Amino acid sequence: MKKRVTKAIFPVAGKGTRFLPATKSIPKEIMTLVDRPLIQYAIDEARAAGIREFIFVTSRGKSALEDYFDHTPELENTLRKAGKEDLLETLKTTNMDSGAIAYIRQHKALGLGHAVWCARRLIGNEPFAVILPDDVIAAQTPCLQQMVEAHAETGGCMVAAMEVPKEKTSSYGVLDVKGEMGATVSINGMVEKPPADEAPSNLAVIGRYILTPDIMRNLSRIKTGSGGEIQLTDAIAAEIDEDREVFGYRFRGQRFDCGSKAGFLQATVAFGLAREDLGAEFEEYLQELMSMHRAAQ
Ligand code: UTP
């Protein structure tokens, strides 16, 4: 029987330079879409997929993330006394069971692959998920849940895949597709950031993965073999080289690249419009703004 995926790694040790100066003192993952930080969306998605153990790979200056998932007795007492039950309920979504969350430090930002490798001792011999919180995905069935269901059929490694315009392939890892099986595709390999005319497909890898523990062994090898950044895609490609199966999964949903300013703004607008309590007022404002903007041109 295939093992269930119950652990997820959240690599949050990057420098977030694209959001300087904000990220000088705030972790990128604490930046908010409406009223919830990026990390909350990632945790909610993981919970929906059946994840029970949450492993954060952090770095210096990220203690706000640890505090975010802690209890706040004073605040909770104040809210309780004021009868603010709805806010108390909201706060509960940030609480974790004791022992369900672990923090590992990546001492140097040596790349995503290295960040994942830092969590190797907590993974054991089971498949695990990796979630990049700056990729936020709006979906009816949360993306990782879709992947966990597909993975129960296929096993192996699985990466989330999304169609991108050909001229954008140079910003992504791109799949070399072997065969199509509905939403799942088997692959021959992955090419990192190919120019449009060399891209083997327009299926790009985005920040959700289900990986086998073999990946940690591959990452150890890459570590000793190369300097500079250690890429997760290289460790996944090594699986294919050793004839183990890797799949792409075309998820249903809309992905926002919240690691970039444009993507973050788009997500803010989309999530604002989707909110029952704010959507109508916000839409009216946006329409007004757009007509003023057009009139000024
Ligand atoms: P990014 O490529 O977005 O890099 O990392 P970054 O440092 O976060 O942001 P910029 O490019 O400087 O603006 C993708 C994911 O991998 C994690 C990041 O935290 C992010 O979730 N990461 C990256 C690490 O945990 N460690 C690393 O060494 C590099």
C-alpha cells in the first residue's frame, strides 16, 4: 500500500529581495493578502490535504513566523472578555497542536534544494510535500489536495504544473512530457528556464511538490558535487535519470506569484474581490478608479 503524505516542508529561508525594503524586517511570508499572511494560505492548503506535521525551514530574521503560530494568551483574554467570539475563532486558525510544527534553520541561503535538504532528519522514510508559500493558489479543491489524490494512484514524485505562454518559459522549470493521463503527465525530464524556442513544452513547474525520501539522498550528492545554489529540480531530475517515475500534475485553480510585486498586487485584488464582506464595495471602488484612470489618459 502506498504511504500517505502527512508531512510538509515550507521553505521560508529566502531573502525576499524583490520586496525590499519591506522584507528588511518582515518575512515575505508574513505579508498579507487582505487580512491573512501568505503563510496562512499555505498552511490551510496543507491541512486540507491531510498534512499533520509542518516543517518550516527558516533563517535569521524570521521569528515573526514562529510567533504567528504561537498562542497569544493576553490577546485571547482581552477578546474573550469583550465577547469577540468571531475574532477568537479567527485566531484559532493560527494555532497548531503541540509538536505538530518544527523549525529548522538554513544557515546560508544556498538554494531551494538545500533548504529542503535541511529538513532531511525530520522526513524519515515517507513521501512528503513541499509548499512554497509565495505561490498562492485559488482553487475550489485546494491544489495540494488534488495532488495528494492523484499521487495515491501514481506514487513516485509529483510536481504541480501549469500552462504558461511560450514566451514565458524562460522564467520557469519546464516539463519534457512523455505521456498524458488526464490531469497527470509522465515526464522524460525537466529543463530549467529554457528560452521559448528550446522549451520542450509550455508546462511549467510551480511551487507544490510531492517527493519521495530518495530526493534527500540525491540532494546530499548534489551538495558534495557542486558549489553555488542547490536546485530542487536537479534532485528531481536525478530520479528520472535513475529510472524512477516523476509526474506533472495539471492542477485546477489560479496561481498567483506572490514572490513578485505584480503577482502580489494581482492576488490582493483577486482575493479582495472574492471576499463576501468586502467584494461589492471593492469592485465599485475599482470601477471608479479605472474610469478616472482612463479619463486621465
Ligand atoms: P525565491 O526564488 O522566491 O527567492 O525562493 P527569495 O529569496 O524568497 O526571494 P527573492 O528572489 O530574493 O525576492 C523560492 C522559495 O524558496 C525559499 C524561499 O523562501 C521561497 O519560499 N528559499 C529559497 C529558501 O528557503 N532558501 C533558499 O536558499 C532559497
